[in-house]
Amino acid sequence: MHEVVEHTNLVGKNRTENYAAARKNTVQCSDEFKELLTVPTPGALNLNRHLSGLNSKGTAAKPGSSIQSISASELLKQQKQQLLDSRKRRSEEIQKRFI
């Protein structure tokens, strides 16, 4: 029974610490800044979308899903493949015109 009480106290302490950390991460801004964010400019809309955690399609963004890390050689391979694919498509279109 004593262990359960200690565990409950630890859980409560962790919740309090997490809440305090979350409060530190909240953005404090002036009324003037809030007013500027209501103007529908591209920058204000993007910042509002970022702060609300939505992506450009209005759905919840997955953390880390928009950035993919690849090596330089892998990027070069991808670009070369795209170039070859576009050349192939172009040559097929030209052949279709003459047939």
C-alpha cells in the first residue's frame, strides 16, 4: 500500500512538472501582435497555422513528417532518376506526335 501512495505522489509530481514546462513554452505576446495576427496576410496565416499545429490542408500535422533526411548521394540519385524520367516522357510525346 505504501508503494502505491509513493507512485501516486510521483505521478502527481510529474504532472505538475509537465504543466509548468508547458506553461513556460507558451508564447506571451502583446495585444498589438495579436491584432497583427488577425490580418489575413500570408505570413500571419502561416504563423497561425504553425501555432495551431495544422498543416496547409487543415489537418493535424504529424511532428517530423514534413522533413525527410537523406544523404547527398541519395538526393543526386533521385534527381538523376527524375531527369531520366522526364526525358523519357518527352521522347515518348515526340514519338506520339509523329506517329
